[in-house]
Amino acid sequence: MSGAETSHSVVIGAVILSTFFVGFGGGVIFPILPNLGIVLGISPFLVGLILSANRFSRLFANAPAGVLVDRVGTRKPFVAGMIVQSVATFGYVVAMISARPELWFLPDVPAAWFLGSRIIWGVGSAAVFATAYTIASDVSDGSSRGANMGLIRGGVLFGFPCGVVIGGLISELSGTVSAFVVATLFAVLASVIAYATIPETHIEGDEHRSVSPWDVDTSVPALTVGLVNFAVLFAYIGALFATLVLFLDRNDLSVFGFDAQASSGIFMAVTVVAAGVFMFLGGYVSDRTESRIPTLLVFLGTSFVGFIMLAMADSVVTLTVACLLIGAGQGGTSGPLMALLADLTPDERMGRAVGTNNVLGDIGGGLGPIVSLPLVELFGFWPIYVACAILPVVAGAILLGGVYRETGRFLPNLQALEESARASGRTSEHAD
């Protein structure tokens, strides 16, 4: 392995720092752009389109990014993805200053600058996501893979909300342009860290694998993990994040005297903190017990209980407990789920497998709000939250079915998972 002299812990730490810092650029725009809609004359529809543009572009870029990783390795796509996200973040600055007369050479179309930046951001994000998990898989074994996957997922997770908070504070104290400049500097710092510390982990030397650009991974492990990810993110982002502010307003619930909008942010933060803690814990437990499936089933069950409590929540206390359980369930599945994908996937296909998982996760996260918001208006909150409680149960059934089909066991240990991956690798080589 090229760069093997670099400590594995240093590599994991560098990936975490890089994804954390670059995540600021993804979050910093959220508390700022809705207010800019009025200032810049941007319609609410266009504001929504700008905010979601990165998810749509990432959706289409995920699978090609995974193919690229398996073809050329991890270092180049990871560093390139960081640089692309830095450029996209700087696009926010350009959008804000494009109207200045002294910058006559810049087209005065701030909405177009914002939209283009978000689209570019999504492409860079796809490259970073595909490589981050592949790097973790490459430098880990069964005894550390779950914890490392959880740590990297936590870095990705916490960067975004920190960007939301810090972006709002800086824009309030020093102005919008300053907030975007700070986000750009963090993204550049992430790129520098990645370039200086991330070795090639996926291919030997300058060798490039012969991988077709259309070779999307549709194996049983990739689809099984991807569908579980779809169900979890559909419920978490689709039901909780998209409808929570409406739920608080309808039930006249608030904290610290804030209105529904501010209170919903606090409850979302509760879920994020719980998710961050249990991302590492879930992965660590699955490493120590040498079995991913029991840990995954426990946390899918935690999500089920959380959504049932959410459906019945009638006070700040019960709502807080529900948010803690939902966050713990979502976070606790992340590390073991990605570790399971790595356990069952031959090394040379890991990039494509991560790409498939990311595609299905983004579809779930993007489709959730589109489905849940109109249904809440039609049927109310509790039927939708109960339906979302059923999703983790369905995900558990998909998980058991997929694992049994791949390994012949419902509760395989790490050795059985690795043997299945080796068998899949031999089958793939024979097919080639």
C-alpha cells in the first residue's frame, strides 16, 4: 500500500479534520440565504432550489465518484473533492460582491452564482464522501473498522451544524461576506490538510484499474446497506427535520421562550449530538463483539421506539426523549452499517459500493421531505410518525434478508463476513 508509513490513526484523523472543516461551507449558507432572498430579490422557490441544488448534483455524481475511486485510487479524488468544495464556497463570496461597480467584469447575477456554487459543491461532496469511507475501509480491519467509520461519519455530521451556527453568528456580528470568507478559509484549510496528510490507500503505485465508468455496484451487500440507509435517512431527515417546526407550532411546544423555528433548531441539535456520540459507540461495540448485525438491530429498534414516542409526544420532556432516541438510532446505525459494507465488499470494489450506498441515502434524504410534508397536511402528524417508526423495522428485515443471502447466516461474525467478501472477490475476478 502506497503511503503505508503514515500511521493509520493519522490518516483517519486527517480525514475527520478535513471533512469537518469543509462541512462548514455546506452549513454556513443555511442561516444566511433565506434572509438574502428578500435583500437580493430572490423568490422563495429559488431560495429552496439553491439550498437543495447540492443534494441533486451529488445524487448524480455519487456513482461516478465511486467508480473513479476504484479506478484511480483515493488520494487524488479526495484532494480534488476538497478543492472543488473550496472553490464552490468562494462562489458565495463572488455572489455577494458581484454587484460592486469596481468589479464590472463579474456578471451581476447573485442567484446564478449561488446556484452554480451549490451544484459544484455537490459534485465535490460526492468525491469526498466516496473516498472518505473507502480510506477508512482500506486502513482498518475488522477490529477497528466500525469505530473508524463512526468517527469519519461524525466528522461529516458535525461540520454541517457547526457551519450553520458559526455562519449565523459571524453574519450577525461582521456581515454576510465575512461569514462566507471564513467558510472559504476553513475549506481551503481542509484542502491543505488533505493534500499534506492523506496517502494513497486504494491502489499500488501509479497503477490504474480498468474499471468501466458505467460499472455501478448492484451487488447484494451494496443494495442491502443502501436500502437500510435509505429508510433511516428518509425517516430522520424526511419526517423529523422537515416537519418538526410544524409539529412544535401545532402543539404549542417551545423551549427557553423561543418560537417554533428557534425551538426546532434546538431539538435538531439534540438529535445531532446524540447521533454523533452513538456513531462512534455503535461502531466500537460492533468491533468488540465481532458482529455487526446485533448492534444494527438494537439501534434500528431504538429508532422505532423514538418515532413511536414522537407520535405520542405532548410535552417538551417526551419530545426531548424522542429526539434523543431518534438521534441515537440514526447515529448508532451509521458506523456498523458502513463497516458491514466494507466487511462484505472486496477491496477493489469498495469505492463503487460506497457510491451506491450514497445514491440510495441521498434519494431517501431528498424524497423524505417531499413525501412527508404533504402527508402531514392530509393525515396529521401521528400517522406519519408511526409510519416512519415502521421504516426501521422494514430496514431490519431487509438487513437480515440481505446478509443471509450473502453469507448463509442471519448473525454472521466478522470472520464469516470476511470469508464472504473473499468469495465475492474471487467470483468477480472470474467474471472479469
